[in-house]
Amino acid sequence: MNADPGKPTVTTWFLEQTAPDDLREARPPEPSADVSVVRAQVPSADFSRFLYSSVGADVEWTDRLAWTYARWREWLERPGVETWVAYERGTPAGYIELDGATPDTSGRAIRPGRSVEISYFGLLPAFRGRRIGGHLLGFGTARAWDLARRWPDRQPTNRVWLHTCSKDGPHALRNYQRRGFRIFAKEVAQEPAPAPVEQDADPAAPAVPGPGRPEPSQGSRPAEM
Ligand SMILES: CC(C)(COP(=O)(O)OP(=O)(O)OC[C@H]1O[C@@H](n2cnc3c(N)ncnc32)[C@H](O)[C@@H]1OP(=O)(O)O)[C@@H](O)C(=O)NCCC(=O)NCCS
């Protein structure tokens, strides 16, 4: 790609844990917040789209805004995909999505089929800064490590990985590192072009309008650190 000095660049960091003992739990939120984390076991395109668009609104998550209902369902219904939701006194505060279904695209799949990607994670803006995010990340990472207990056809997890970029929240990278994730690769790239809006084959299903951008790393192997 030729560099265009007029276009902003985005830095993407790739992080991993390679053993359950790597995980370092966060201090829990205040008991008065009454935070619970529950798995949304019924795949719901509406609920997942609500979480994605609400958490990502101010950090420019746009690639899935273009997804149709059919695409959401197809994604969520795959064995090994889980959505864990944090609630503060019964109100959705944030979520972590685990993807144990997609082949590892990071170039580090030591034994294929055993790595789990934290595909999305974050809090709605009103819930940030009160130790819910650290707690949810620790909880969700532990669920990535024990994913095979809930999916009997799966081999035990041997690696949990994710990527985060300079457009995510200012404390995102530090939170991952404090929970025991290590950077294994870094990529600096110019902003990709917006993804095209998809249309459902079913004309009764509402199209999801809005611009999109492709995942910063999907399908590409990052440079090793
Ligand atoms: C990143 C995010 C999940 C953090 O959640 P949070 O509830 O605000 O953070 P917490 O209060 O639980 O703190 C968690 C960690 O973040 C870091 N952090 C949070 N606030 C911080 C601050 N003011 N200064 C420095 N570090 C801070 C710390 O490392 C902290 O862990 P530690 O106390 O063990 O060191 C949240 O801000 C968020 O959802 N942001 C938008 C979406 C996003 O960036 N998602 C993640 C990237 S994909």
C-alpha cells in the first residue's frame, strides 16, 4: 500500500495469553453496584447488535453496523461463540464476545481449533471507570480458557488472543496488559475504506444502514514483535 500523508494511521496491537495462569484478575467493582455477568445463551441478533452499537458508538466500531440479521444469526449460532453480558443492578453495562469458531487469523495458531479470540469487549459509556471493565475482562478471559467445558466437541483452549487499536478507549490496552495479556505483534496502517452495506436475502428483514470499516486485522497476518 502506498502511504497517503493525508490519511490518518491506526495502530493495532495483538495480544495473547498462552496459559490459564497468565490471567490476572482485577479488583472487583463496588458491592453496591451489584454487578453480575451472565451468558446470553439464546443467540439474538437484536441484542448483540444493541451491545455492539452501544459500546462502540464513541470508539468508532462500525464494521458490524452493516451486518444483516442473517449475518448476525449465522455468526452467533456457530458452536464456540459466546456472549457474556455484565449487568449493573439488572441493567446491561457491557459485554465480551468469545469466538472459538473462526480459524485463528493471527498467524500464531499453534494447534488449530484450540485458540479463542476475544472478538469484542467493552462497556457502555455510562458504566466506564468503576472497575466493571477490568472485572468483566477477567471473567470473560476465564470463560475463554474453560470454553471447552461448555462445548464438548472442542479441545481445551491453549491460547486466548485479541487485538485492540488506537481508536479504542484510552485505557483499553493497559487493561489487557494488566489482566496478563502480552503484545505479540503490532501493525500500523492507514484507515481502511468503509465496508459496503449488506442486504438481507429476506426482503422482510430490515437492512441495517450505516457506514462500516473492515476489521483492522481480519484475514491478515500481523508483523511479529
Ligand atoms: C476499556 C474499558 C473496557 C475499561 O473498563 P473500565 O470499567 O472503564 O475500567 P476499570 O475501571 O475496570 O479499569 C480496568 C483497567 O483499565 C485501566 N484503567 C482504567 N481507568 C484508568 C485510568 N483512569 N488511568 C489508567 N488506567 C486506567 C487500568 O489498567 C485498570 O486495571 P488496574 O486497575 O488493574 O490497573 C472501558 O473503558 C471501555 O469499554 N471503553 C470503550 C470500548 C473499548 O475500548 N473496549 C476495549 C477495546 S476493544
